Amino acid sequence: MHPLILKVVRIADLSSPTAGPFVHRITISAAATVKELRKEIHALFNVPDTPFRVWSVTEVPEDAPYEVSKLKEDNPNPKLWRDTDDLLEHEYVESGDCFAVEFQKDGQWPSNTVPQNHAPVQLFGTGRDFFGKMEAGSLGSRMDDGKPATATSSKTSLWKSNTPTSSKRSQEPGTLGLGNM
């Protein structure tokens, strides 16, 4: 009933200038197969008998060529669409989704020749984040004078008491967790 309207862009070949509209829109049924989607995308471009690949991308620029470097930079793990008989609705394709198509040139895929110039970003262990501060002991493991808490200290840390407790209060059944009331 509601056809999908998808955005399709060709990955630019940097050796030849790209002209014309950069983004194409296709209308296809959600009950179509992935194989039919690939066939529709291939028909947009006049490149017969050339191997091609179709990728899911997060967004495409409307007014500039889609460069191969953007495929890896903007999409850390892009999905490669292969010829299958799976329905688009079962693959969770929605209207407005974007696809990039690349054509093989001289036996090479443009996306395989992208140099990786950026190093991965370290997420943890810098010492300035929450876990680094926890490791350094800034939360509940130091005393007021900045020295580490010891077993002989009578001060309690955030995690457990360092002083021995001789008497334990017994709780009535059914009141567990209601001690603050």
C-alpha cells in the first residue's frame, strides 16, 4: 500500500568527473525482494555488464558527489546488500533509507582502495573519564588527608565498612528494602 521512497547515490569515481544529479530517488514496494532492489538501483546508472555492490549508508549529500572515503568514515560498519530473495520489509528497509552503489573498475572495488588515515579513538583508560577516576581511587577509597584508607581505619568507604561490627540487626520477614521508611 505504501511504497518505499529510497535515496540512491553512486560512489564517485575520482578519476573522472561526476555530473548530473548526485542523488536519485526510487520508489519500490516493501514486498519487493533485495534482488529486485539491487536490479532497480543498477538500472539507474548506464553501466551495463559491470559488477556492482550496494551498501546501506546513513545519509547522502544532496549537492556533492559521494566520495568513497565517506563510506567508511560516516558508516563504521556499512551493510553490504547481496542478491537474496528476502523481502525488504523483513530486512527493515524504510522509506527515506539511503544506499550507495559502487561499480568495479579495472577489477578493483573503489571502497577497498581507501587509505585508513585515522587511528581508532581510545574510549577508556585515559584517566580523565569516570572509570579512570574510579581506578585512581577518587570515589570512596581515600580519606580526607588524601592517603589510602587502611584496614585499621575506623572510617567507612563507599563500598564496605572497615570497622568490625559485632551486632547485626535482624530484619523482620517482608521488610527488606523498607528500612528507609
